[in-house]
Amino acid sequence: MDSKGRIIIPCQLRDYLRLKEGTPLIIANNESRELRIIPLLDTTVYVETVFLDSVGALSKLIDAVSRRKGEILMSSSKVMERGKVAEWSAIIDASSCNVAKLEEELKKLSIVKRVKMSRNPDISNSK
């Protein structure tokens, strides 16, 4: 790490991870104080969902992603109006997932009011 806090990723790792200049990254830590670098590649999908705030509702959304073999890299949820409306946003690795089928399944859930899915998310604007 240099004096400005920048980390240099060696060429071999950049090639292995298919990183190019400007590739967005998620840097996450765990309880062991280790960092995990997750590149947001062309298989990354950003999901924004508005749903009914009820017991077990969020787990239904997560189950749908899991059934379609999506890997949740990062997510956040918040209640907009307690007992009525909530919001869930997620960044998903969809390399093993049929995105169209996932979107269809999410929209079919009775708790879902709105689903928006997009490729190559700009996480700097995520909630």
C-alpha cells in the first residue's frame, strides 16, 4: 500500500481476475480482518426491489435468487413504511443464473411491487 492508501494489484492477478482499468470492485472484510476483492464483471446484475414489508418477505426474495443460482455479493434493505413497504437492493453474480427467469420469478412473488434489474451497476450511487 502506498502513502495515499492505494493498493497495487500485480499483473498476474489482474489478468486472472480479468480486471481492466476502470473495472469497479467491491472490497469486503470479514471477522478475521481479511479483505476480499470482488470485481464487478459483465456477469454482475444490480437488483432493486420494492416489496410489502411483512414477516419473511425478504427471505422470499433471497430464496428466489438462490433457486436461480444467483450469488449475492452485496445487499441492503430498508423499511420505507413499517408494515407496508420495504426496499431491497442487491449486487448479484449472475454467471450461473438466467437473469430473465430470475426477474420473472421475482415479479411473480405476491409481495413484490416493483423490480428493476440492470447490468454493470454503478455502486457509487447504490443505497
